[in-house]
Amino acid sequence: MPLHNKIISGLILGLLLGIASVFIGIGNYITDWVMPFGTIFVKMLKLVAVPLIFVSLVSGISNLRDTSKLSRIGGKTFGIYVLTTISAIVLALILANTLEPGEYFPEEKTAELKEKYASDANMKITSAKNVEDSGPLQMMIDVVPDNFFYSASNNKNMLQIIFFSVLFGIALVLSSKKKSDPIKKAFDGLNEIIIKIVEIIMEYAPIGVFALLAGLIVDLAGDDPNNIITTLKPLLYYAITVLIGLSFMVLVFYPLIIYLVTGVNFKSFFKAIFPAQMLAFSTSSSAATLPVTMKRVEKNLNVSDEVTSFVCPLGATINMDGTSIHQAISAVFIAQAFGQDLTLADQMVIVLTATLSSIGAAAVPGAGLIMLVIVLGAIGIDPQGLALIIAIDRPLDMCRTIVNVTGDATVASVVASTEGEKIKYVNNE
């Protein structure tokens, strides 16, 4: 059975087990005896993420033998990522202003949710305050590590790892061939080994996805299935609006770009990256999914190692189209729920702040909420409004991570195509 079919089976079975356990009243059993297998799976993916980025980037750059090509690829990558992010935000604002999900939100629920999730909202506000208090160039400062080994010990420091990896790779290219060749061969060998580790981990993927989905359902409902309905019903229109935006990006925007630039049809594109999308859904983390994203882009879309190893790790860090859609719609939704009208200038501010904050958002679950506080503050909306959407954030986070990962694969394919590479679907199942 192909890997993507195994993962789908795991998703369905995990969903069914979670629902059944809630109705039977054995949620604690799922939490104690099933969910840990999902946690182990995510930890294994995160385990290999840092070595994969470091080794693959160094290996890819050393194969270039031309620093001008690296600069060209870097410029294209960053430019396309920014353009797709702005496009996503504009789409989100059009949807939010057209569908007006906040107008359907009952006033009595506003106070109830603010009280219920006050502590969670305050934690996010505090985290966002720390970001806001930093200087305008703090992001540039944070990119440069003062200790590589410390940076490598934390998956949140992906940009620092990328910075050192690029620096190391360039130095390797500029060094004498006699002395650099053994190191280059060593990194090429290490790259092959780490890819093999990823393949081993992926054999465990169906079990991991199964456990994660079962645990998520139990976490949302507890021991009372009515909790899901009572919590999510007032947020239905908001959730639908977000899902429409995310679906448009995944089903229309990215496939259209892929087809126009590379000639790869929709079906082939989705077959190539589907396992990465499913892992993104179950883990809610672009960083955790990165090893699989890179493997599928390189092996199944025929993108070269030198492009994959640069574009995908960078994308997992700065390309958050799904996050930016969520932030824009959420900001307008909260404003509508509070009865506050947003001017055109306010919405332009949303475009700017959502773009910048999505770039700075960590590739981990829930980071988008912290960045949303900054967006709300920029347009004068009470950050406590965050409490209105916390209850439904986890399922939406799973969906927007699919968008982020799909965007990474799209940009990698586009950049590779502009470099003269022949992008095509390769069946390596």
C-alpha cells in the first residue's frame, strides 16, 4: 500500500477512535496509552529536522561551486515568498469583508469566551509584548547566532541554523578544492544517511498520525461529546471563512502557479506532496514536517538537492501563507464581533503587520496566535479578543499548516524551474 494511503487510513482510524472514546467515556485511556505514540512520532521528526537542514544546506551549496547562483536563488525565493504571503492576506481580507463572519457571533458568547479563555489569552499577550518591545531590527539580530550548538539545540532557532549553514557552505565553496573535497564528500554521505533516517521514521507515520488524531479529539471534547458542539457552533461562520481561504490557496492558487510555471498538472502535484500535507495536518508544525517536505519535493517533483535544501528550510521559517490568512480573517472577525469598523487604512496595516509577523512566526503549533496579538494591537483592537478564537485554533492550525507546507513545495518547484530544471512527477512509492 502506498504511503499516502497508509497515512489516510491512520487519520480516519484515529478520528473514529477519538470520537468513540469520547462517547464511551475512555478519554483518559487514549490520553495515557495512545497519545504518547503520536508524541514520539513528532519528536522523531523534530529530532532529524536540525541535522537535515544543516547537512542538506551545506551539501547543496557546496555542489553549486558558484556563489552567484546561491544569491540568485536566494533572491528569487524570498521575493516569491513575500508575494504569495501578500496575495494570501489580500484574499483573506476580501473574504472577511464579504462574508462578515463576526456579524453572526452572538454578543452573549463574547463575554463568556473572554472569561473562559482569559488566562490563555493573557499568556499569548505577554509573549507578543516581548516581541513588540524589541527593536525594529531585532529580527536581523536574532538571525545571527552567537553559539551554533545552542541554536542547534532548539528547533525554534531555524533561521540561525540556516544562517550558519549558508555561511559554512559558502566557505566550503571558496576553499581550495584539495582541502574541501573530503569535507564535501562527508556531507554528501551524511545527507544520504539522514534521508534514510527520514525514510525509516516515515514507516512509523501511520501509527503516529493515528495516535495524534485520536488524542486531538479527546483533548477537544474531554469526556463530553457535547463540548465539541457547544464550543464550535458559535465559531462556525468564522471557521468556514478561514477554511475557504485556506482551501483556495491549496486547491487553486498553488496548483495554478505550479501548472503555469512548471507544466506539472494538479493531480501529479498533489500525489507528490500528499504525505507531507497529511503530516502537516496531524502535527501542526512546518518544522516537524520539513524532513518529509524536502524528501517529497526532491524525490517526487524532481527538484534538485541544491534548490530543495535551501528553499524548503527557509520556507518552513518565513513562508506562512496559511498563518497570514488566519491572522487577517481573525483580526477582521474580532473587530466585527466587538462592533468596531475597520477603515481602509486599518486593513492596509493588517496587510503590512500580518506579512511581517507571519515571516517571524515560529514553525511550531500555536505560534500564529502570538503574532495575531501584534496585528490586533496595530489596528487598535483589544488583544483580549484572542479569547474568542482560542477554542477552535488547534483544528484550524492543522489546516493552515497544510497551506504553509504546500506553499514551500510550490516555491521550491517554481524556483527550480526558473533555474532551468525540469519539474515532473516521479513515482517513488
